Amino acid sequence: VSGGEDEIQQLQKALLDYLDENTETDASLVFSRKFYVAQWFRDTTMETEKAIKSQKDEDSSEGTHHAKDVETTGQIMHRAESRKTFLRSIIKTAPSQFSTLKMNSDTVDYEDACLIVRHLASMRPFAQSFDIYLTQ
């Protein structure tokens, strides 16, 4: 898996492929799949709002508006839109059609799925600030 945002989408897709493959054996995986997609969509929206708000706060504290900040805001918006487009394509795809879009789901087993979930969970804000909560 390559690095960056593409890595996250590949991991998300692999996890969704695994969940879709195993929905026949466990009906609760349908809910899990929908929950993950909704949570990732919400996270993307929240991250974008926070990034734009912090940009505006920096602009107002400096008193001037730099072209670099506008470019950064544009990059933030572009990244968020690409994530949302990916998630919308997953939402619009019916489970029966989803199997035709699989990239490498045959290489994802239960242990790999658990590892992907742990990795994606470790990147969430609460997991990243857990040491701060323990220290306090």
C-alpha cells in the first residue's frame, strides 16, 4: 500500500470488501459496513471544518490574507471532496455490485481486517490524544 491519503482509501476499501464478503455468514456486518462509511464521511466533514476554522483564526490573528493560505484551503477542500466522492461511490454501490469493484479482497482475511481496523482507529483524534487524557 502506498503512503498518504491514497493509503487510507485503500485500507478502507479493503475493509469494506472484507465486510461485504462475509455478510452472508454474519448479518451484523451489513450494519458495520454502513457505520464505517458514515463515520468516515462524518470524520472528513469535521476535519475539513476544523482545518478551515484554524485557517481563518490564523488569518484574523495575522491581520492579512496570504495567497499561501488560500492555496492551503483549496488543497484541504480538494482532499475532502476526493474522500467524499470515494465514500459516495461506495454508498451508491449496491452490495451485489460491490463484489465487482473489489481490488484485493482475496488477500484480506480476518486477522488482516482486524489489523486494518486497529490502524484506521489509531488515526482518529481520540486515539491520537489518548496519552494526553492519561497524563491528565
